[in-house]
Amino acid sequence: VLGGEDDVEKRSILELTLKTAHYDVLLAGDGQQALEVLETQIPDLVLTDLMMPNLDGRQLVHRLRNTGRLQQIPI
């Protein structure tokens, strides 16, 4: 899950780089959207921006670390 990179160009570059390396990529525009994505899919890794609207990166990490099934996801 790529969460929140508000610079669309940077997010697109990250997405393309990961897809070129044969990774599946899930995108979220902010921390709240990332949590919504994580309700139905558990990724191998979460990449997040610290500065996001609605739920910032630190808050997202805190939520992940306090949600049983999401605690072990590398961030």
C-alpha cells in the first residue's frame, strides 16, 4: 500500500518502479483510505508519507500497530 504521497508525480514514479519490479501495488490517497484498503487486503509492506490529510503517517502507523491482524506488516 502506498499511502498518501500527495505529489502525484512522485506517487506515480513509486508505483511504476514497484510494478516494474513485479510487485502488486495498492494505492491510497491518505491514511484513512489506507485503513479502508487494509480492511479487505493485507499487503506484504506499507509505504506511507508522514504528512497526509485526514490521518497522517504517524497516526496510520499507530493504528496499524494497535490492530491485531495488521501489527506485523512491515512499514
